[in-house]
Amino acid sequence: MKLATLRMVGGSTTAALATGADSYLALPCTDVGALLAQPQWRTIVEKAATAGGHGITDPELAPLLPRAGKVICCGLNYGDHIQEMGRELPEYPTLFAKYADTLIGPADTIHVHDSAKVDWEAELAVVVGSVLYRADEDQALAAIAGYTIANDVSMRDWQNRTLQWFQGKAFDGTTPVGPVLVTADEVDGDFEVRGYVNGELVQHGNTSTLVFGPAKLLSYISQFTILRPGDLVLTGTPGGVGMGMRPPRFLNDGDLLTTEIDGIGRLENQFRIHASVPANA
């Protein structure tokens, strides 16, 4: 099944079941994260689908998990991206965190202030479906609710101010996620991850080349922090980021960033990059 979070009239949101091309059935939860927090979430979806009701056609999609308790990201997880960054294969995952405030919808405009080096990072993201703590890989795999798409938009000038990446990765409203969650039972095999800037293919990778796959990543994270339903884990980006190009290339005001994974869908986000305003202006 495919689940989404819809924006409703008046600014509220609701979880929804995809029932066809651009058609959704509203579910009795405020968003997908709230749905997954219900132990019997599958039963809730099945009952709603059986009952039917008026479908919502061509809705506006909100961030999939607008209230995610934890957003944990893995850097340097594809072999080609590691090479373009001039590093060796890691023994342990390189992790950093975002806040739910960074998350936006799959078609939302991205507004960036005070950065001249805005970069793209197309990624497969994993959505946690049950509590994980000190889990092994089999337990972690069983706890995956499903998969979605994210773009870890990065402000490289901020990121490179220190050895810690956080400040360049956690700008509010800069991480698109969605359009849907594809439940794990519908996934068989690896994913092709692609990123485009103004229609030009700049990234293409297959998740089979991840150093730390989804189950291994979730298991590792759960050794030091509990993961709960609705938490989001970004698995890293393939080669082709702007910072790795020679010369480096960054996004400009008005650019369209497209992030695509077959079987899940695509994100299409336009950029508005705003210059710094002096404090005494």
C-alpha cells in the first residue's frame, strides 16, 4: 500500500491511502506518523479501504511525517559518493540529525537564506514502523514500515564552517520528503535513486551499493537511541553532488530540483535563494 499526508482545507492535515493515480482516501489520523503510532495501523487502513467513502482527487501533499520525533541521516554511504569526497570506506556510519522543522512537502518551494552554496543530495529514506532498541538486523528489517524519498539539501558554506555538519544540514524548510510511503511488504529488491537539476540528470545510484543498508543502519542507530514509529532515517546519497563536481556547482534562485525513485514517485521542488540582508539595512 501507499500512504501519504494530505493538506486539507483550513490548514489541517490527514493521513491517506493512495487508491489510484492522484486519488486518496482519507484516514482517521492527522498524518502518516500518527497513523504508524497506532499498533493496529494496518487494520485501520484496511477497515477504511473496505468501508470506502468519497475519494480525494489531486490533493496537495504535505510533508509525509510533519511531526517526526527523530530524523537521522547517514552521510557517505554510497561508494561513489565517498570517492568523490576523497574519503575511504567507513567502518561505522557517519550520522547526523535534523529536526522535523526541516521537513517540507514533495512539491513545496524551498526558501534558503544566507547561503551561496546550496547543494543537492537525492536519497532513499526509511520510515520506522515499530519500536526498536538494541535491535539486531533481522529485528530492524521487520520494524521498517516502508520507504519514501528525501533530498538532504545542504548549505555547504555553513556545513564547512566546522568539522560538524549539523549547521549546514538543518535549515528550516529545506528537506522535501514524500510523496508517499510505500509499505515494506510491497518492496522486493533495491531502488534506483535519481536526482535532476532543471531536468538534467546529475545523480544516479542503486541502493545495492550502500555500505550500510537500511536494516544494518537502523540496527546500528538503535544501539544508542530508541527508534519509534514515524521516525525517519535518510540512507545517504549517491555520487553527483554539486560540491564533488569540478568546478563545484551549486543551485541558483529559480532552479527546479527533482528527486525520483522508481516505485515511490518523485519530488519536484523549486528554489528561492535569498541574499543576506545586513543587520542595519
